[in-house]
Amino acid sequence: MSAMLQDTTAVAASDADLLAQVAIAVREAGSALLPRFGDVVHYRTREELMHALAANDDTALDVLRPRLTQLRPEAGWVEDELDGGALPPGEWWVVDPAEGNVNHLHALPDWAVTATLVRDNRPVLTVVHLPLTGETYTALAGAGAHLDGRPLHVSPTADLGLGIVATSQARPDENEEVVRRVGSSITAMLFDALVVRTAVPATLHLVNVAAGRIDAFWQFAGARADLLPGALLVTEAGGRISDAQGRPWTPLSESFLAAAPGVHAQAVATLSR
């Protein structure tokens, strides 16, 4: 029993040390993207758009990939941040080198760099860095969520009618069923919540849920890279994670809901109509 406790403590200490090193790498990747931000990048075709997005991704990945690989040489690497579903067993880096990349191209401030270590399909640690503000959000499973070292706590709101809620478009070219579902959910929330925010990317809404600035976030469909960082942050800040019907959320779920405990059931009721 004593040996088992020591092993658990050692893993926890190792993960805490790793989180600090990941935060350094993510900040450096954000610094690499800053000189590329400022003017609107104009594009005339989808091909030009994809080229511009890839240029930003590559700039951040040139920093992140070698650093994170050195920290965890045996961990797998998720190549596409738009991928969803479960991962194979073991450790995986789930990285979004430019979360909100299209905002970056349009000189909008809502973008970030994220890195999450997933172990056997559970997020273990995550770092979300906002280069324009210098803010760094971190979470370690079982050890809380923090903003620049300060503990985060979700909102105490208990009335959805007094709450700010948010949603996001998971990806371009979504199928018609999902698009219609998103539209009807926004309409329902406009009746039940005080204010509804709609914008990309998901991660920036989720850090606001973890920080208690907004009360709930939901999304239909989605990818690991835009939901796993926020899921860990919100959970460690005392929030509740489920699908839109209130069932346990996994990367295989077709919907996602993160909310302060006081409004979670009300949000489920609204989204289930």
C-alpha cells in the first residue's frame, strides 16, 4: 500500500513538473506567432486560405513539436486538430498550434495556442496561452485550474435567466443536420438565458467558463483539440461536463456542454427541447 501511494505521488509530481515545462513551450510558440499578427491576410480561394492557415500552424509547430517530443518521447502526436473520436491507449499530445487561426488571419484578437497531454483517453494536463494578453491558463487533473498561478472557479450563478452562455461553430462545412441543430439551440437559449454569445474558437469560451466569466458553453460536433483543454479546465475549476442531454461526455459524443453546476440542469433542459 505504501509503495502504491509513493508511485501515485511520484506520477503526480512528474505531471506537475511536466506541466510547467509544457507551459514554457506553449508560451514560446505563442511568441513565434505574434510577429505574424496584425494585418488582415487576404485570400481569394480556399486553397489560399488553407495555405495561410498552414503557415501559422507550421510556425507554432516548429516550436511545439520538438519541445513536447523531448518531454515525452513515447507519447503519440495527433496530426490533425480537427480530428475527433477516441484515441488509442497510451499517452498522446493533442495540440492546436493556432486555436482560432482564422481570427488570427483576420486580425481579430480571439486566438490561442494549446497543448494537452491525454493518457488513456483522459486529459491529464493542459496549457492554453493567449499571446496578445500574455495570459496562460493551466490545469492538472486532480490539482485544479489556474490563470497565471491564480486558482480558477466557475460561476456561482444558479439561474440560467441571469446567465451569459456561449456556443461555437465546430468546423467549416458542417453537415446540414448539425447546422440546423446549432440554429435551433441558439434560438432556445435566446429565450432562456440572459445573453447568448456565438463565436469561434471554443477554447476561449471554455476558459471563460472556468474563470466564472460566463456560465455555460455548448457545441454540437467538435474535435478533440478544441474541447479537451477546456473540458479539463472547467472540470478542475468546479464545473460540470456532459453532452447536451446531460449524459457523460467522451470524445465520441455528438455534443458537448460545460456549465457552472447551478445552471447545468437548466442548460440541459433548454438544449434537449
